[in-house]
Amino acid sequence: MSAISDILLGIPLPRMVRVHQNFPHNGLSDPMSFLRAQLEQERFCSKIHPGMSVAITCGSRGIVNYPETIREIVSFCKARGAMPFIIPAMGSHGGATAEGQREMCETLGVTEAYCGCPIRATMETVEIGHTEEGHVVQIDRFAHEADGIIIVNRIKAHTVFNAPYESGLLKMCAIGLGKQHGAQVLHQLGYGSIGQNIHSFGKAILKNANILFGVGLIDNAYEETENIVVLASEEIEKREPELLLEAKQNMARLLPGNADVLIVDYMGKNISGDGMDPHITGKFHKWYDGVVHFTCDKLAVLDLTPESHGNFAGIEVANVMSKKLQMKMDPEATYPNSLTSCSSQSSPMCMRNDKETIQAAIKICGGVAPENVRLIRIQDTLHVSDILVSENMIDQIRNHPEMTIGDYAEWNFDSEGNLW
């Protein structure tokens, strides 16, 4: 046994209780029928003509109903005689290579076979104009060569900054269509102005590229599609801020408000741009100036999703991680993203198994005895309707109107000290 294991041997793990968090449940019963009805409006049908080529964007996030949404848009275009194709629009993700970005699309379920059209991936960009401040604006070459572009993205709060335009359709224009070049330019200008620059670059692309329309998806707290809004290109700039506010109102959060330790089973690029959404963990970057709903002293993460393809961006906010996560970390998949976004990756302490990872997070909580540590465990930051809390938090949440206390849960470590 190592000296580390000796130190952690006597650290107790709290008894855990299942808790259900009750959020507003306003998901669409049939999202694709809802989308189809909007697309079939004459103002959108009139934009698609026989023989025209149409580029449809695909980002890098694991968005609910994303493959279905893109397939529906492809079918809409094909039914009108157009020739649609999908382009990866994800900045520097996928290792900043065309092959890596195509693979990310396919991992998310956006495949040529499923969607019924080609995927055309390139990192080449073409200059199309300038922002009002004089910055050069470039977009994906295949998108530029198409007769029209349809922007598809989820509208939600960004993990780093607070602004009228965060993650959404303008960001898909500025950073998604901008590829590695666009992502690098916006981040190089500084996080303090990134919201303003997303607006500026996005507006320039709406003006200078043939954007037919945008499809914005809004999730509820249960990772269900709460709303889909199809916007003509001239509507996007005006309508997106109000849709962002709608998305923020629907966001999930950890209702207890605080804990000493937060355990996250999985982090990953398909879950959040930061691997773990700080709107859940409370671990924001220094530039964020919005509302913080939850705080914790120490954060431990146990694993990396397969869909991340080794991209461990965001690990620096954790205090402890497991060895199995470390073994999946791929610098080649991560550092192009880090260099582009002008951020560095510092690694937390790494423990040999899940049990010692959790014990280490408890051990380093200063000012509270290990046996009194208040601990929450979640699957990932997309799924927080059902969580585990330490028994000593029950009195804190017993009378919370939006929380339902369930039965006790065992830790169930295997012979190697891992939970799976």
C-alpha cells in the first residue's frame, strides 16, 4: 500500500441518499412534428429551390434530438429538390482536423446514413467581409461555396461569460462556421469582450453569407426539447437574446445551493464546452459575472465520456480525478482547443481509483471534519434531476418544495475500488 493510500485509509465515506429534483416539465411531446410545421411555412419553403446546394451546420455538443433535427432539415430540403449536406461547425474541436470533426459528428449520431446526405468536412476558411470594427471575417469553405446555409444550434447559457448572445445561433456563425480561425480570433480578442465579439462577427456573417435561416433548440432541465424556433436570417439578431433568457429560465441546477464536495461521474465535451457545466458545479472562470446558483469547496471527477475522444478541456477546475480518467486524456485532442481558446490545462491530483478519489476530495476540505463533510454526487452536469446527497444534508433539504427524498444508496465499489 502506498503512502497516499495510508493517508486516505481512515477517511470515511458518508451514507448516501437518493434525491429527485423537481423542475418544470415543459418538453415538446413531438419535437420533430413541431419543427416540421415551422419549416413548412411559406417564408422558409420559398428559400429552398430545386438544384440548390444547402450546407447544414453540426456542432460538437451532445444535444437532445440533434441527429433527428438535422435529419428533419435534410428531408425538408430534399423534398424541395435541393441538395443538402452537413458541415462540422465546431471551431477547433475534434483536434482541429477535418477528420476529427467528421468523427465528432458521427459520434453524436449525425451520420451520412442516418441523415441521408453527405458530410463535408474541411478546416479551410474563406474571407467574406469585415466586422464593423474592421476585423476580418472568415467562414468554412464548403459553406461559402453552397447556395445557402442553415444554422442549427442549441441556445443556452455560456460557461464563461454573461451577455445577450452566448451559446446559440450567432455563436454557431462566429465560432462554428469560423472554424479554428474564427475561434482563435474571438478568443484572442479576450474573454472580457467575447460576448460582444460573438455579436459583431455573427452579425457580419448574417450580412455577408447566404444564411437561409436558423434553427434554435431550447432544452428543459430534464434534457428534453422544450422549444424549437425557426428564424429567418433577418430575425436572428433581434430574437436570440429573448430566447436565451427563456433557456436560462429552464436551466437545471443543484437545488441544495451548496455542498462541501461535489462528485461528478463523467465529464466530456459532448456534455459541456468546459467538460462540466459551471452553471451546475459553480466552478466558473474569473470572467463570469452572472448569477451563481450553487457553490462547492472541492470538486472530484471520475471519468471521461467516450464521445469526448480524449478531449479533457475543463479538467483544471477539478481538485481530484481518478486514474481511469487520466488514462483517457489525449493532449492531441485537447491542446488545439486550448491553444485556440487561449487557455491552459492544469491537472488536479490523480488517485488510483474512484474510492480514493472521493476520499481525497473529502480529506482536503479544510475547516470541516471528514465525517461531517456534506457531499453531492451526480452522473454529469446534463443529468441532475436525480442526484445522491450525503445523509447529513437531509435536514437541509427536507422541506424544499422542489426536492423529493428517496431511499439509501450503496457505494458498490468493485475489487479495484472503482464504481464501474
